Amino acid sequence: MNRLLIILTFSLFAINCNGQKASNPKIEKVFLDKSDSTKNCYTIIYPPKLPWTGYLFLIPGFGETAEDVLQQTELPKKLAQSGILTIIPTFQDGVLSLGVDSLSQQTFDRILKDATSKHKLLDLKFYVGGFSIGGSCAIKYAENSTVKPTAVFAIDPPLDWEKFYNSSKRNIRLSKDSEANQESLYMIDRLEKETGGSPTTNLSEYYKLSPYSFSDTTQAAIKKIITIPLRIYTEPDINWWLKERGADYTGMNSTECSAMINELNRLGNQKAELIATQNKGYRKPDNRRHPHSWSIVDNDELIKWLLKQK
């Protein structure tokens, strides 16, 4: 009897260990420059078994590390369980990379080449996605890259930097002198450095930087992705923004997200869709309500969508 109990105990222990391995895939950090761990690196989340079904570049939001991403969303682990290798990059400017600028896009290419050559990924399906500015980066890459992704998704991304600039200016103007929004001040300064001026003086540079521009009647940027499946997620909770941030529709990403999808549909891209959610935005670890969050995505449904794209 004692021997039987011992065998059963070890069997249960083995099952538990296997379950842990399945839910916690192998994670590796790779540095392009081993002397600097703050930038030019990427984190790989490996599927538990071969063959892999594809690989996905998952780009963090502004200020986020790969570890932050893994805390906020189960998406990389669920992708691994579906056979998709996930790569979370950190670009040239570290966690403060703008994503859409030429330096970030060049680093994207460097990391992509490094990962694909080391793991022989070129024959697999290639997906790109990201949160916030990471989503902006994903769409911008799809527009300008020579190797087009199989599918792209973006989670509540800022897309129109002309609008972002003007909205940030308005935000400062509406604030009390002692409460000027530091994020708005930072982003105005950053955009002026990236473009060499304001939308009034250098509008063409804002068009180049933006994945989508409402005022660009040539539709130059989005015409490059007419054939690419694209999903944009957004949670337009106007009452939360008014109450918690003193913001309105003019400062929300949902307006340009919906405008971009509408224009793509009208240009003929019927694989471009807007996913508008309700009351799904919460941030970990304290489950704090915020509509601009990774959690607005139904991960399982997104993975099914990715896998069926050709």
C-alpha cells in the first residue's frame, strides 16, 4: 500500500511539472551589443515543441520593458502554446523609443535579421503587433518594409502625429499653470526634434512619421497596406477619459483608429477591421481600470485570426 502511494505521489508530481512547463515556455534574452543591456536587444518566448507555425514581433508600449509586457498580457505564452515564436524587441532608444522614427525602424530590421538568421524563420508566417506606440510601430513597419507581414494588429495606437501634437498643445493650454501635463510637454518636444518643427512649419515630416494622417488627402501611408490583414483594437470609454484624465474624443486614439480603418475599407482593404471593446481595459498587478491597456484584446480569438491569415 505504501509503495502504491509513493508511485501515485510521484506520478502527480510529474503531471504537475509537465503542466508548469506547458504554461511557462522557455524565455531567452538576446543582446546585439553584449556591453549594453538597455537597448538593441530582444526577448524570445519559445513554443514548447516543433514545428513552429510562425513568428511574431510584439512591440511594447512607450516606456515598457519586455518584462512589463509579460506581466500585462498572457498573449506571448498563449502564442507559444499555438506554435508561434514571439519576439519582444527593445530598440535603439531603449524603452523610450518612438517606434515610428527611422532609428527605431532600422533597429527593427537589425533585430529581425538577427532572429530570423539564428532560428531559420524565413519560411514561416510573419506577424507584427504591438500596444500603444508599439502598435504605431507595427503598422509603420508594415507600410515601409520590403518583407511584408502576413498580418498586423495594433492595440489602441496613436496614429496621427499631427493630431497628437495639436491635442497635446490643447491639453497644456487647458491645464492650470502649475499643472502642465508633463507627458504632453515631453511629447511635443520629442516630436519637434524628430520632425524639425511643428505641424505648421513641417507638416510633410509629420506625414512621414505617421502611420495614418487625417489631413493627408493623398493617403500615401495607408495605400501601402491595402492588401495586408489588419486589426486595430480600441476601447473608447469617453466617460472614463473625461472623469479620470480630463480628456475628450479629440485626444483619444479611437478617433484616428476608426478613421484609418474606414479609409482602408474604402480603398478596398476588406481585411482591415476595428475591434471596439467595452469594459475590458484593466492593468496588472492591481487590476486597475484603464481603457488604454493590453487586456482589451481577446487573446484566444486574436490567435485564431492570425493563424487563418495567408
